[in-house]
Amino acid sequence: MGITQRGSTTNATTATANSLACNKPTGVVSGDVLLALVTTNAGNITSPGWTKIGSDVGTNPFGATWLYKVAGGSESSSYTFSNDSGTAPPILVSITAWTGVDTTGGPVGGSTITGSATSSEPKNIPGCTNTPLALPFYSRSCRVSHASSDIPTFTASGVTEKADTGVYSGATVSYGHAIYIATEATGNPPSLNVTESSTSAETDNVVASLTLKTLVTSVSPSAGVAAITASGGSPSLTLTESPAAGTAAASVGGPGASVGI
């Protein structure tokens, strides 16, 4: 069935704080995988029960962090993410939930995250290294400098947007980030160009890509045996299944064809 989203993306923003709570997506059950993108000033981003996938910073005190959590039997209604920088900057949090993920050895197949201070558009997000069947994710976090609420928004082609949110600090900067997913595939995901639409001067960007491993299920051949046979002269087709619970057969021949169970 592949990986599918559980509920909708939840977002939370604040203009100035050292921590921020974001609601859990609706419908999450045990075994689902939660992903969180946190955009704020550089620092160690933590939340109880969450595992960091990766983080990076630009040249200013600005950074982005990806984290994941495998849902247990009882989950709180929201999760609080904290930054130890002590500077009370803007914070953005976006959480998505996913079912059909292979969590053996961890749900993430591969990841890469890079910060820069360049302001050219679009920004290219490199694909990460990955081999099994997986769902690719891309993100771009951006800091712009200005004296008005020109919050960054983002566009990309050939992918599905899962988040696009931002906040104005109330002073001289705005922060924004976006999340996209591509189509499940094997191998290394391609790169993605993402454009930021703010008319203000960009001072920092952090781009990232990661994959969630697809849970692949198979039917054991010990459950039954299927055979197809054909013979000449008087054409016939026979389908036979011998499950543990009993035996079933169907046959089709020439004149007087019959089907039997």
C-alpha cells in the first residue's frame, strides 16, 4: 500500500521564545512515524522522546533541525520543542504523521542538510543517498532581513507541498520554511529546486532532504501452492491451490468445460 499521511500537517509559530508546543496530527496510532521540522536560531533543538535526524546553520544565528518519533500506544496531544540558545528567537514547527513506514533499524533511509548565506533563486536541494523503496522529503528554511512583515513563502514543481509557514519577529527579521514530498521510489532521490517569494533580502538558508523507508509486505508461499498447466490436443487450463486448510481446484477444458471446487 505504500506510505500515506495520517491526518494533516500541524504548524506552530511564535515571534520570540525558547520553546514552542505543536499539536499532534489527528488519527495517530501506535507504530506511526512523526516527522518534525523546526526552524529557529542556531542551538540544540530537543523534545522528549524525539530523535534528531540532522541540523545545520547559516552564517547568522539561524538554523533548521529535522527530528522523528515512532508513536507509542499513548501519545500526548502536543509536543514541545526547546532551543538552548537562550536568545528567544522566532520559532517555527511543522509536524507530519505517516503510516506504512518500515521502522526496523530506524525509519529514515537517508538524509542530508546544508546551510548557506547565498541569496540566489531558486535554491537547489540535493537528493540524499538512499537505496530501498522510500518516500522522499525536501525542506527549505529561510531567514530574511527587513523592517516589515514580509514573511517568506515557497514554490516548487513536480512535488506535493506539505507545509509552508512563517513568522515575523516584530523587529527586523522573518523566518519561513516549507516541506515537500515526491513519489515513492528506489535508489537516490533527485535534487529539487525551491523558490522563495519574499522581496526582502535573504540572509540565511538551510535546505534538507530525507527519506522514510517503505514497509514492504509479502505473502509466504507456505500458505498455498498455485499451478497453471496447459495441454495440447484438447486445450485445457487448470488452476490449483492447496492451502493448509484444504484443497481447491478449478479446471477449464474443451467441450463440456467444467469448474469444480
